[in-house]
Amino acid sequence: MVGRRRQREQEAADALAALGNRTRLRIFKLLVRAGREGANIGAIQRVLGIPATTLGHHLGTLAKAGLVDQERRSREVVCTANYRAVSEILDYVREECCAGLDSGAASEAA
């Protein structure tokens, strides 16, 4: 149980760190707004005005954090927000960060 709790904590930390960069946050917001169909890399680049190499770097970071999925469709790569991962992070924040503090939790938080 403690191992799973630490794993969830690390996953949340990784995801929140990935979103802590303004460019990555802009990319992620665009993908959330794009819905389940997502957006291809060219469209993301045009809308946000990001050079291809910079966009590739940031998409890689978001994908590694589990926030973005990439899928090849014909001759293009389509990116989508991973809504399940986002839901899990929000659940984690609600469960772990918004709960009251008891004496056992105080020692674990340190």
C-alpha cells in the first residue's frame, strides 16, 4: 500500500512538473480543447507558433509524464490529452492535498 501511494505521489509530481513550464501548459491546454480527436503536430505548431524542434521536445516531456498520447495516423502524428491521467492527478490532489491533517499524516508528509 505504501509503495502504491509513493508511486501515485511520484506520478503526480512528474505530471505537475511537466505542466510547470508555460510552453508545455499552452500545448496541453490546446490538446484538452481539441478533444478526443486531438491535433496533429503541424496544427499545434501553427496555432502556438512553436518551432518544430521545440515542440517535439515539449511533447516528449508531456508524453513521458503520461499527460499526452501520440499516435501515427496515415502520414501525420496526432496528439491527444490523456484524460484518464489528468483525472487521476486531480483525484490525487483532492484525496491527498485537500484532506485534513491527522497525526499519522503529519509524519508521512515530512
